Amino acid sequence: MINKNLKERKMKLILILILIFICQPIFSQEVNSKMFEKIFEDGKSYTTRLKKGQIESLKKVNPPKDTWLFSKLEEYKRNLESENIIYGHIIMPSVNESFYSFNLFAYDIKKELYYFVAIVSFEILENDVKFNNSFLFTENKTLNDWWNRIFGFYQSDLIKKIPKKYLYKICPPPPFKDK
């Protein structure tokens, strides 16, 4: 009787292990190189008009409080040809591991200010990447919040999960001056 119970337990354990190995890819939210490329390409495509200064479609938008102002985008457009503007992109995971974001920033190195940060969020669904949401920041409060998240990301081990080609070479500068 004991021998029979032991055999049944072993069999159940083996079946459970087989199910775990079979189902593991279903539950895993591992992001592969094709997914990173899709996040990058779709994020880049989504932000291209903004980067080129094509902001007219945003003129009549009523943005959430403290996020962005059209006047700041107009200032960016006026300075678009400046050699002082650097652009950077960063792909980073969200707190919820099934979301990743493409972050594009335009920073004036001479004026030491961000013209904008555009974020495009994507949800990882099995082996696919789907657009989730987008955000635009020009204002100090949201830029500071964004930068604190970026700084934390650059200081964490999470950065090792992102291929270098999808990162800005260093942590972007803070949107404030040390006093």
C-alpha cells in the first residue's frame, strides 16, 4: 500500500513538472530581440512627427495638468535646426513586467533644458507587442518624475535586460541644475 502511494506521488510530481515545462513559455513575459526591435521601430515611428517639429495636430489638445504645453513645443520647433539639440532614446521595462516603453527625448545642451520627452508604452502579450498608451512631457514636474525613473533604471540591474542599442549611452542629464 505504501509503495503504491509512493508511486502515485512520483507520477503526480512528474506530471506537474511536465506541465510546468510545457506551460512555462505561456506564463513567461520574456522579451526577445524581435520584440525589442518592434518596440523600437513602432516607438520611433510614433514619435517621428514630433521629432520633426510637426506639432500642428497637438495645437487644440487639452493636455493633463503639468504634463506639456504647446508653447514649449513651438519653442522646440523654432530651435529645431540647432546643433545644440541632442536626441536620445531608451527602452525600459515598467514596474509591471508586461509593459515596456520607448522614451524619446530632445535636450538642448547649451540651454540645459529638455524640450520634450515622449513616451510610447507597449504591452507584451505572449509573443506580440501591442501599443498601449503615449505620454508627452515638457513641464518640470513631469520631467523630474520621468528623470527620477530613468535614473533609477540606469542604477538598477534591470538595465542589463535591455540590449545596448536600445539605450542612451549614459543616463540622460537631470532636468534641473544643482545649486
